[in-house]
Amino acid sequence: MGEDIGPAQYKAALRRFATGVTVISCVVEGQDHAMTASAFTAVSLEPPLVLVCVARNARFSAAIGASTQWGVSILGASAQSCADWLATSGRPLAGQLERVPHHRGSTGVALLDDSLATLECVTTSRTAAGDHDVVVGRVVAAAVTDLDDPLLHWMSAYHGIARD
Ligand SMILES: Cc1cc2nc3c(=O)[nH]c(=O)nc-3n(C[C@H](O)[C@H](O)[C@H](O)COP(=O)(O)O)c2cc1C
């Protein structure tokens, strides 16, 4: 059996995994909460489930615990500055979406306009996994847009799709 690896080895390997970028959002007592997240994946088709891994030391952790409904915005390349902003530690929560073009989904969550697709979810389980929680949600609404340039994250930097 191998020894545990250190954080540097873990990061060196995982930063080579290319992902899309999402913003996860919810509303708690009238206050919008939102956080950039790439640890998002599809889980199940029947029923339709997705998951997001939320750091327990992120302020969003308490927010998604307090709200069973959350939104997922699958970001387009034009949303890079929004992704940066919503990943900034300690940003003011009040008014944090004022600079982020968004609209409301049917559940009331904020969904970013610069998205290729949006989902609205209801939490079905939350499982502690190391320093993160794996939050699984049932998808209750989904929409797609005409944008077709995804925002990608690879080697700790944002990228677009290179087309022929
Ligand atoms: C590209 C990118 C992807 C990220 N993915 C995640 C993620 O999947 N889960 C997570 O908990 N934090 C993720 N983060 C970090 C959070 O966005 C960041 O820690 C959080 O917004 C800090 O806000 P806070 O001060 O309110 O806790 C990611 C950041 C970036 C830039």
C-alpha cells in the first residue's frame, strides 16, 4: 500500500485535470450567496442528480446548508471576471452580485447571464469528505442559452476552447 501523498503532489496532479467552471448560488434570508466552483459533476440521469464539492471553510458552506435550493451557472468564456470575483476570499457578501449580470430562476436563485446552461437543484444529501462536503442535488430546472464558448480551467488558469 502506498504512503499518503503531500498537498503539493496532489495539486500538481489535479491541476492537470481540465474542467469547466460554474458558479453555485443560493438565497438565505433574502441575501444572495454565490461561489465559483469547478468541483461540479453530473451524478445520475434517473433521477437527475448533480454534485458540487464545497470547502467547509468557505462562507458558502453555511449558506448551502441553510438553503435547500441552489443554482448552477455553467459559465461561458465571457464570465471570467465574474468567476474571479466570486472566488475572491472575503469579498463583501452584500451586493456581491451587483457587478455580475444575472437573472432569477424559477426557485428564486440568481443565475449568471454569461452561462452556457443553468440548473436549479434541491439538496438530496450532504456528505463530509475530508475538508469538503459533497452536496448532491436533484435538478428541478434546466435551461440552455445560445452561448457556445465555455470557460475552462486548467493548470490553475482560465482558458477557452481552441477551435480549428
Ligand atoms: C476556478 C476555481 C474553481 C474553484 N472551485 C471550487 C470548488 O469546487 N469548491 C470550493 O469549495 N471552492 C472552489 N473554489 C474556491 C472558492 O471560489 C473560494 O474559496 C470562495 O469563493 C471564497 O469565498 P469566501 O471568502 O466567501 O469563503 C474555486 C476557485 C476557483 C478560482
